Amino acid sequence: MIINDLIRLMNEECTTSCYEKITQLIRQHFNCGAVVLLRLRGDFLKPEATSGLVAETLGRRFVLAQHPRLTAIMTSSDGLRFPADSPLPDPYDGLLESQPGNPLPVHDCIGIPLYCDGEAWGALTLDSLTPGAFTQTLSELQTCRPVLETIIRLHTLEDKIAVLQRNRLAEHPAMANADAAGDIIGHSDAIKAIRHELDVVAMSDLPVLLLGETGVGKELFAAYLHRKSDRANRPMVYINCAALPENLAESELFGHVKGAFSGAGSDRAGRFESADKGTLFLDEVGELPLPVQAKLLRVLQNGEIQRLGSDKLKQVNVRIVAATNRDLRKQIKDGAFRADLYHRLSVYPVPIPPLREREKDIPLLAGYFLEQNRARLGLRSLRLSPDASAALLQYNWPGNVRELEHVISRAAIKALSRGAQKHDIVTLDSRLLDLDIAEVDSALIMSDDKAETIISATQGMPMKEAVQYFQRVVIMRELQRHKGSWSKTARAFSLDPSNLHKLAQKLDIK
């Protein structure tokens, strides 16, 4: 029986993979298309583990107000089974991995709410493409619920113990709530390491310097650091240093008194005062003009500010987090950045890796942005085709996460403008992504890793689609190598140029 298997699993382990094993075990036992374990995070449900759904599902955040089926499950006492003709849209329509080329709607669905220590923890859902698949399933699933909730309780306790052990020298009750709403999305080793590093340094008041390319999400990491600190209940104040005019910088940072300058009609607090006992985030700190750097350094040294036009000093208690995409050491050599300010800001530097070094996180981030756009555009369902998913993995992402967000948003709007209906399961293919082939990773040459990526991307595709996908990748790779020259590309393939053009049109490359 399934309950005996779950009890054995409970006695074996309470690691992260435990949730994955639960979904796999339940899917196998009930012979269903997909199983999802979701955790409640404020007003949305976050997938903790899935079996049978495409990878990007783990990055989605299902806002309860936008998903009536999930709301109905969470507000039920013992769970629900939805009839095959239910008018309520299923959040997983088109996401079953068994149908990558055919975005079919779910035909049978059940779900049960899950509780931990008397409070709503989340839900477990089962889906199938076969009508009537779950006729006798709900009662058996309800029998399993106490065991599932016990596993969750043990897993939650293990998490809390691990957090306390990591932060034994700096006790902080907020640390028990790991991965709160607004968490950093990613399962890559790099992101796991940064999360752990920020969890530890958050407990100190050390200044932190976030380093990374434009678009990697430095502001999100700064917010995470603030949320994990003992200043979390105080304000985090943001300053875009690149947009700070030199003639207004002193007033913006430190405030002014009435009459300090023309137009100063009343006293005004600066950003330092607003952030007192909280966190001040200096974004793009490398853009600060030298005169402003000198004034900022003075405040960081003694913790005192002086409003423009005032002779009174005021003490402030502010934790500084700065971010830059510039090489500040080089700027120091060039005389564009003060060395003493750099050393004040970079007590604890944290490099944020670019998206191209976090390949494992791309499907999750794509899923997050797909769900955002689905809700924003009022769509029933929004998904990626297999070739689009593969294209995202192959692209070099010079604009990082911000570029990925824009690519998904633009593709969704294009799909609607080209005839997709809001009640459809809207599929974004690689053509809609409109990725510049000049930026496609030149490492597409068949290394073992890339070969594995292509095999994974084409898994489940009909043979014809898989062959076309492979042809498209190889042609685009060779075209990039020859800097867009079709004639040279044709010669490289020993093809007549006209035949290559016909093939490219057939594959929708041209």
C-alpha cells in the first residue's frame, strides 16, 4: 500500500530530496500524469517538488487569487476532486512533460490541503490527461495525509535545526523562516552558496559590496540580505547612485533645512535619516562623482550626518549595502573612485555570477516570468515549447536575468498579437523568443555537455521535430561562425546555397 511506502520513506530521511521522492512515489502508485507538492508563501503557492511536469514549473508562483482550483483545494477541509468538465482552469494545463509537443488540458484533478502544527502549510495535487482517472483516488489520498503531514513536520524541524546550527554565534528568530516570500529563485550550486553566505553575513553589521554584471539581480540579493538581518523590521532605503545629480546629491543623501538653497521651502530628511536603524542600499555606487564620494566617506567614518544649511550634527545607525557592475579597483587606478571609500564599502564583497554560469536556474526563472506574464495578460496558460526551452539554455544572456524577463514578456505579447487567444494554452516557440544569433553561445560545438543539453531538450519530441530542432541548432551555430554569411555556411555544409536557403525557410530560421 502507498501508506506503507510513505512510512518507510519517513523513517529513512528528511532531506530535500524527500519531497521529490514523495511526488515520484505517489505518481507511480496512482499512475497519474503529474504530482505537485506546493508550499504556501503568503498569498501564493510555491512548488517544492514536482513529478511529471516540465522543469520550469518549479520557478512558477501560483497566486491563489488567480487560480480558483488551488484556492478551492486550500479552503477545503479534506480535499477535492474536480470533474472533467469543470469550468475552473487548471494551473498545469499544457505543462505535463509527457506531452511536450501537444499542449493538452488536464482532464482529471484532485488535491488535498496540508497542515503543519495546526497552520496551513500547502497542498498536494494530482493531475491526469485521462478523464475519470481519479474516481477512487481521493479517499486513499486522504488516508495518506497524516503521514505526509508528519514528514513535512519532520522536514521543517530539520530545516530549523540546520539554520540554528549555521548561525549559532548570531541567534536570530527570523532565520527560522528560510525562503520567505520574495526568495531568490535558483537551484544551482552557485545560488545555494550565495544564499548560505548571505544568511551568515546578514547577522553582522558589516558593509557588503555586491559585485556583478548588469541584470544579475543585485537589488534582489540586497533585499534578501536585509530581510535576513536583525534590521528586517526597519526600512531598507534604495538609492540609484547613477541617477543622483551632483548638485542635489548632498541634499538627497543628508537632507536640508528650509532656505538652504533656492527652492528649499521646508526642512527635508535625507536618505540616511530615512534608513536610520535599517539598511541603505547604494545601487551602482561606482557611478558616484568624486565630490559626492568624499561626503559619503565622512558619514561612513563617524556615523554623523549634517543637513545642508544646518550646523547641527545627527547620529545615524545605518547598515550599508552597495552594488556595482564596475571594476572599482580599476577605477581607483584611473582616479575615478576613492580607495578609502572602496575599503569602507567592500568589507565583505559578494560576487553574483552571471546567468550563463547558472544554466540550471534558467528553466526556473523562465517559469517565474511565464507565470507573471500569464497573470498580467489574463491568459489561461502560458508555456514554452521544447525548442524554446532549449534555445534559452543555449543563449549567452549578455543582459542576464533582466534580459530573460524581457524576452519572455516580449514573446508573450507577440503570441497574442499573432492570433493566440486568451482562453488557449499559449505556447511560445523559439521564433517568438527572437534571440539574436550573434549572441548565441559559440560553445554550441558538440561538447559532451552541449550534446547532453540537446538530447535533454529533444526528449519526448516526435522524431521529425527532434531532427528539425537539431538541424536548426547546427545551422545557426555554423552561421554564427561565419558571421552571418549564408554562402560560406553553405560551403561548410557542402550544400548548394539555394538549398540551404530553402532549408532555413522550412526551419523558420529565415
